[in-house]
Amino acid sequence: MNFLMSILEQGLIYGIMALGVYITYKILDFPDLGVDSTFPLGAAVTASLIAKGMNPYLTLLVSFAAGMAAGVCTGLIHVKFKVRDLLSGIIVMTGLYNINLFIAGTNNVPLFSEETIFKNHFTDSIFQEKIPRWWNIAVILVVVLICKILLDLYMKTQSGYLLRAVGDNDVIVTSLARDRGNIKILGLAISNGLVSLSGSVFAQQSRVFDISMGTGSLVIGLASVIIGISFFRKASFMKTTTAVIIGSIIYKACVALALKVAGDKATKLITALLFLVILIIGMDRKKKVKIHA
Amino acid sequence: MKKKIAFILSMTMMAVSLAGCGTGGAESGSGSPKSAGKSQYTIGISQFAEHGSLDNCRKGFIEGLKEEGIEEGKNLTVKVKNADADTSMATQIASNFVSDNVDLICGIATPSAQAAYNAAMDQNIPVIYTAVTDPVEAQLATDDQKPAGEVTGTSDKLPIEAQLAMIREVLPDAKTIGILYTTSEANSVSSIAEYEKLAGQYGFKIKKSGVTNTSEIQLAAADLLDAADCLTNLTDNTVVSALPTVLGMAEEKHIPVFGSEIEQVRKGCLAAEGIEYVELGKQTGKMAAQVLKGEKKASEMKYETVTDSSLYVNEKAAEDLEITIPDTMKERAVESFTDISQN
């Protein structure tokens, strides 16, 4: 049970990041490497603010805002300076490393004795210091659901439709007399805000900020998004946002399973094989009809 | 056909995961000391990365347990997992150990120790750490060496004063010491701060260069070698893994490189006032044995350090650099290498 719970915990936290990566990668068609540094940005902001005594719930909002700022930077570099998408992300990712170090103060900030969204005065009065495992998952689930529902609602607005249009066919956006550059920047802002929020929750759950925690974030995010979308391709009842979150949980399940089952030397290999299996299961099996010219 | 394969594979996966959660759920923790009075122990060792010093810690740890009567194969099952320098992997490993309900978790190096402590915090599983340079900074212990919870262990704090004194003895005219370190390693940052504090007393200035990963080491080393009279190493995982590169570059410029422990001297560093990691591991193993047998609780044991440093010298390196090691030092040396090992 404990095993499933920890998969759920990690999967949901990274699910928030998957939502962010979904926006840039799938909707905007913009592979954003900046998330490798935006994830620790949220953690750095959270760690330094909690150490200074800020309300942990408030740090979630501040982290989101910090992420948005980073996203705006990536967007401006891409739109105004006409730098390619990958490179804008790389520039922000590289620059943010030192900024994250500066915000956190040092490269490793433990939060063992501080209040977090999971354990604070409020929860102590209910649970008397012994926080049950399901409480952690419940808190994370609430954050995930709020993000998902807000995102779904946003997608239905005019701004949301324009966001999707920019990714699919940005000529339409210009023909509607809207600035597609601004919309891209907005999309990057929301996306990085979500990734940063995810970093904040992760830091509070693992009770430590470490500067190297962001490495490989984009890979995790992309894997979650693609697994989620492929696996639930046929399930028309399920919104893509839900599929992406479940994709993240499946990803973490594969990693945990590989760790458990594999010897010490084969963990990543088994993880890769598990991904392959999942993607094969979700493969589109309808044969493509050849169009003869 | 594909559908059948897919179905069988997904069923197997689900079966394995259910089996996985089954063994975890079967024995849920209770409030009393977990392992006291038991005759069979299961421990989890979470090692942060694969390199000589950490491997030595692990070997010493198992030796230390053996010396106290807890032996693998007799009354002990050991699960070893390596995080490959990945912090999220370290978190997952710790979670897995907790859901396996082990009697004790050993965390080797700060990130693995922190992840183990976090996972085991409310689960009544004691955590013993080793190779954590600053347990107070890592919040695993409070200022007066008392544990923050059911967590204790040993610290590999570098004998920096001894090292500075030794360097002065070998190089009476040197002025600047260069130090390569990785900005993401907490141990390195705190060691550098101490070096900078004490260097002046021995007439040295410190020039440091921080890298973010292995790929930047050559450039940073080249920069340091232009300005420093000698280099010295910390217990920095990234730099130590790339040691042969740095040694090669330093040798071309005839600049000596001092190490921080025996493995580095074996590979070609001139000398080191270092801690013996196997001994450190043994000390940790003995602490763990006391906790497993129920003689003491982890929260009652102050963390320990190895107070004596041992001098190691490499005479072949001295020969190549045309530096004479004073005879008094040679006599003091615990071990003297006459060769530079290639592996």
C-alpha cells in the first residue's frame, strides 16, 4: 500500500509539471528546455521564503508567479529577439541556474524543521504531529485538481482557443487581428508557472531544495505527456489534461517498479523497456489507408 | 497477435506491482522499537553515486556490522541501491525501502541521507548516514551534534588544518592553492568556506573555480592551473570522478595536485591528509549495530567524526614533479605509493 501511495504522491506532483509541459509542447508546439531550471526555481523561491517564515500556502502562489516571470523571459527572447524555440529555452535554463542559487542562498537548503503545506500548525492541531500518508496525497490532489480545473476552464475561453490556434495554425491568429507573439508569451508564462508550482510542492514534500533537482525535468514531463496521450487516445470521455496527469503517474510507476524489480545495475534499462511496453499498448493500430495520387 | 502480447505484458506488470505492494503492505509498522529482540535483520543501503570513497564507505559499513555480529547470510539481508547522482532517484529509493519496511536505512552521502530521513521520518525506521560532510548544515543534526530525529551517523569532515600544514611542509614557497569544486555539491561549498577561513594562517591564498558538471572541468582546471602553485581536492563527487583528466593537465605544467583521501593519492595525487573511508564506514556500521540490537536509539547518539587524519604520499608523483618529500613526512605516512595506478 505504501508503495502505491508513494507512486501516487510523486506522480501527482510531477503531474502538475506535466500539465505545464503539455501546454508548451503539445499546444504551442514549443519544446521548452527552460523547465529544467524553472522546476528548481519554484523550489528555491519556496525554500528561501519558508525559511524566512512565510505562510507555506502563500509560497505556492509566489512560486507560480516566479515561474510565470521565467516563462515571459523565454517568450520575449523568442518573440522579440527572434531566437529559435529550443535556444530560448536553453538560454533561460542556463541563466536561471545562478539565479536559483542566489535565491536559495546555497545549493542545498533543508526544510526538515520548517512548516510546509503538509505539516504546519493547522495540521498539527488536527493530527497531533503524526501526519497520515493519505493526507499528503490529499493535499497534492487538491492542488492538482485546482490547476487542472482552472486550466480546463481557461482552454474554453477565447484566450485559450487562441493558444491552441497559435500551435496549430498561427496564420489564423494573425487573420483574427491578434498578436500571436503575445499569445505565445502568455502560453509560456502559464506553462512555466505550473512547472514552478510543481517544484514548490516537490520541495515541500521532500523537505529539501537541491540545485540539481531540476536536471531531466523536461524529459520527465515529455514522457508523462506522451504516455498519457497515447495511452488514453481512444478514451474520448477523458480530457487531455486528465490523461496527462495519469501519464505522469504511470511514468513514476514504471520508475518505481524498475527500481524494485531490477538489480542495482539495470534500473534505467528496465525503466526504458517499461515505457516501450506502455507506448506499444497505446499504439494506434488502425492501418493508415494509402492515398494513391 | 499484438493485442495478445500487449495484454499479457500489461497483466504481468500489474501482477508484479501488486506483488510489490503486497510485500510492503503485509507488515505495517507499529510503535515499538522495530528491530529489538529480532534475530533476522533487513537493512537498506542507499548510496548516492558510484565512486571509490562512497564504495569504501559501504564496504566498511558492512564490515562494521559484521564485527558486531550482524553478518550478511547469517542474520542479515542487505538491499543496496545506487542513485547514480540523481536526487529524484534517491527519493524513490528511500520510498521503496520504507515500503519494504526495512529495519534500518543507511544513507551514503548527503542527498541520499536527506531523502532517507525524509521518507523514514514518521515511519519508525532509523536512518544511519555516512559521508555527510556537514550534518548540521544538512539539518540532520542540531548545533551541538545532537540528532534531529531518529537519524545519526558519521561525518567525513575534511581535516583541512592538517592538509594546509602538510602542503606548507612540502611546498615552503607556494602562495596560491587552487580548488576545483561543483557548485551543486553541498559538501564542497562548506569545505571551501573553511579552507578560505584557515588558509591565511598558513600563508596561502585560495583560488576556487566552480563547475556545474563534468563537461566544464577541463576549462575550469586550465584556468586554475594558470594562476595557482598547486591544486587540492575536496570530497567532490564530480571532480574526483574526473581526477585523471585534472592530473594529466597538472602534470604537463608541473603543478602538484594534493588529494583528500587514499584513493586519490593512489591515482597520482602527491599527498593527502585524509580520512580512511573504510574506517569511517566501519565506525558507522558499529553505530548501526547498536541501533539494530536495540542497545541505543538513533536519536540518542551524537554523530561521530574521524578525528585523526592519516597521511598518504605518492613517491612516483613526487619523482615526476621533481619535488622532494621531507623525510619526516615520509616517516609519518601511513601508506606510501610507489606507482600511479591507472584504474
